[in-house]
Amino acid sequence: MPKARAKSDLPTKLCPVCQRPFSWRKKWADCWDEVKYCSDRCRRHRNQGNSSGQA
């Protein structure tokens, strides 16, 4: 059985809503190129921009 990859070796993206980095997940293996948001919450709030005051 192959060794697991270190989390730091996984690809990352920046969420356009909350501006936080998020890393690859196994459930996104088939669609990583289409993944844009780090969570369902950010996906739902994608049109509101960064109005929460968080950096």
C-alpha cells in the first residue's frame, strides 16, 4: 500500500469569496479543475463579495 501524501504536498487554490487557501480533497479528485470555492457557504455567497469584513 502506498504511503499517504503529506498535506503540504497537496495542490491548493485561493477561494475568491473568503480569500482563504484550501487544499485538494479526495472527493474533488475528478473535478479539481472546476472547483472554485472552499465550501458550500462560500459558493452560496459568491455574488455578495467580501462584505463580511474578513480579510
